[in-house]
Amino acid sequence: MGLTFEQAHAEVAKRLSAEGLGHSERVAATAGRVAALYGVDVEQARLAGVLHDWHRETPAEELVARARRLGLDVTDVDEAVPYLLHGPVAEADLEIQFSGLSDAVLTAVGAHTYGMPEMPELAMVLYIADVIEPARHQDGVDMLRSSVGVRPLEDLFGEAYAASLHHLIDRRRRVHPQTVATWNAIVSGSSR
């Protein structure tokens, strides 16, 4: 038997602050709406949305140590910016804790921080939802919101990813090797 949205929400509520839970709830609702417009499983999208920040509030040192214990690759960028690991560590831990979660939900959770070269549809939906949820106010978010359901999913994901990459570059932040690989896949047309 799989994890229900209500069960997942209750578990997330135990782990995150009110602010973190609110964000996860908004991402889940947004992911459900985006999924419905693109023919992606709405319940899986909502589930991925509520679970995506499972490790977002985990202390940096603990994230790095947990990633190593799980056998995940920890790059120099992860060392410098440990919160990037919250997606991959969550994917691994959620698989252990909730054996009924689908691979699609797990992959979406794991890919939401820096993406992956071949993004499945559910992972694209989650990434987009995380970028455009109602409390986000970064430059270009209104254009992205108005493009939902209008532009093809892959194009919308590419635009959302570009906005995130611009944010990193504008703030002179490190760019993870996986981010570079994902971007290269997007611009070469092989992100799926």
C-alpha cells in the first residue's frame, strides 16, 4: 500500500517549521494544478510536492554526513552549499522510510534541487511548481505562471530552469556540475 497525501502531509508537518510546511503545501497544490494541465498523475504530483523538502531544514553538517552514509556523491559544490543535498538525501531516505513510494515521486524529489539531464515529466512538474508557487516573487515568475498550460511542459521547464540558473549567476553563486549537465541537456534538446 502506498503513502497517501494525508499521511505524507502529517509526516512532513512533524519535520518542518510552519513556514516550510506552508511552502510544501503550496508546492503540492501548484504541482497538482500543473500536472492536471499536462496529463501527469495529479496525486503523484501532489505527493511529490508535499514531500520535496523533507530534508530542507536538516542542518548542513548532518546533510553532508547523511549523504556520505547513503553512498551519494558529494561534490565540492555540495560541500560549499550543503542545502543542495536536501533533494538527493530526501530521495534516498524517503525510499527507505516509505517503501510504497513510486520511483517517479522519489526521482522528482531527488531532482528538484539541481535537476538531472533526463527529467521525467513528474520531475519537471515538481521543479516548475517549486519555482512558481504563489509565495515566490522573483523576477519573471509571473511570466512563468502565465505560461502554464500554454507552452509545452519541456519548454516551460526549460524556462523555469533558466530562471533558476540566472538567479545563481546574478548572485555569483556556485553552479553544481549536475546543474551544468541538466542545462546542457535542455539546450541540446535531450532533457527527456
